[in-house]
Amino acid sequence: MQLLRKTLYTSLIILNIFLALTAIPGGFCLLTGIAAPPIEELKGSIFTDYTIPGLALMIIVGGSALLTAILLIRKNKFAVLLSAAVGLIIMFFEFIEILAIGSPTGAGLVMQLIYFVLGIAMVKCALIVLYIDLQMKN
């Protein structure tokens, strides 16, 4: 049980670092237009440009993942719960992205799927770690 917990805890650190290292530059790229989808894809959505999505990706998604990775490494008592929250945040972000620009074919679709599954994995790992911790207290 202890080995499973350690493996899942380490996985949470890796997943949060991966998310931070991809979401922060991804948000920057949206803000600067370096790698942003055509602005026409936002027609019919609540966004007029990629400023809000870029800031959300960089600060909310990437920042929360980076903070959580640091807290996990420092073994903060709330870090595992925060990791589950970060998983929900990236799933919510992807859901809003699909509502705003749709689900493109090719690499865009693959990325949406990968990040949504990443969120599911983060929530699942965190819940199992929390369950193991609860069982070990009893």
C-alpha cells in the first residue's frame, strides 16, 4: 500500500510539473500570437481575442500546477487535494476551449484529448492517495 502511495504521489509531482511546463509557455504563445489559432475561430464565442484564454492558461492552469508541484515536493498537507483541483481546472479549461473554438481535427484534437485525460489522471491519482492516507490512519 505504501509503495502504491509513493508511486502515485511521485506521479502527481510529474503530472503537475508537465502541466506547468506546457501551460505557462502555451498561455504566453496565445498572448503574443506566436502559436495561436486564427482569431476567426473565436467568432460566436464570448472571446474577441486570445488575451483571456492565454492569461487563464498561463496563470490559472500553469500557475496552479506549478504551485501544486512545489507544495507536493515540500509535502504540504493540502498538496494532494490541490492536485485534484488542478486536474479539474485543466478539464474545465479544455471544456471551455471546446465550447469557444470547437474541436479541431489533427493535432488540436489530440492535444485537447491529452490534456483532458491528464486532468482525469490527476484527479484519480489524488483521490487514491487520499484514500490510502485515510486507510492508513484507521
